[in-house]
Amino acid sequence: MFDLTEHQHNEIAMAGDQPVTAIDTQTKTVYVLVRQEIYERFSAVIEDDNARHFEALFEKLDSEDWEDASNYEDAK
């Protein structure tokens, strides 16, 4: 675990209830940040048996529904 910088805190606060994405500038890996209680509820629903079902649903998502992570490449 790590502490958020003031800038990161402000970005999360401005997002409100919307998911917040972060990019690892070294690997270009994009992460979605969610509050712990949301993660715990989500992970409780997904069990190994259900993971394949959700994977199939994620594959059906239109890529245009996801925000372009390149918007965050200059944000540090």
C-alpha cells in the first residue's frame, strides 16, 4: 500500500463516483482504482466458477466505452 499524493487525492475527489484510472508510465499498464468496500463487494460476487462468465462479459464491452489511458500519460 502507498499514500496518495495531494494531486492524486484531488483527481479521485474530482472523479466522484466514477472509476479512476492510473497508468504506470514505465510499463504503460493501466489500473482502475476503486474504493476498498466496492472491491470487496465485487470480489465477493466473483468466485472461481464465475470468473469465466465475467471474463466473457468484459470481452463484449465496446472499447469506446473505456476512457483512453493516453489522457493520463502526462499527468504525474
